[in-house]
Amino acid sequence: MTRQEEQNLFDKIKTGDEKAFEALFRHFYPHLCLYATHVLKNASAAEEIVQELFVRLWEKREKTEIET
């Protein structure tokens, strides 16, 4: 995924586009879980943290500014 494609997803998410959010989730979730597991040394805790990140991103999507 290019930076422009990522930015397009972020822009769509801000408007409430659930499909864009799902695409972002599917793309980044495995990578973020792997990184968090590496840092925390606990896969379950890592998955919970990453899931919470996405929940908060969705809840605060209108106010969140993300630049790639």
C-alpha cells in the first residue's frame, strides 16, 4: 500500500467509511500485533492493545489527524 493509498483511507475513515476502516485494519493489524508482541513479550496483551487502538481510532476519527 502506497502512502497516497494510506492517506486516502485515512481521509475516508474521517467521513465514516467503514470499508476504508476495515481495509486499514486488515492491512495494519498483523504488523502492529507483531510489533507489540515483540515489545511486550505477550501476544494476548499485544492483541488487546492493538484492538483498543483501532477502537479509539474509529471513535475519534473525526478529530484525528493522521499524516503518512
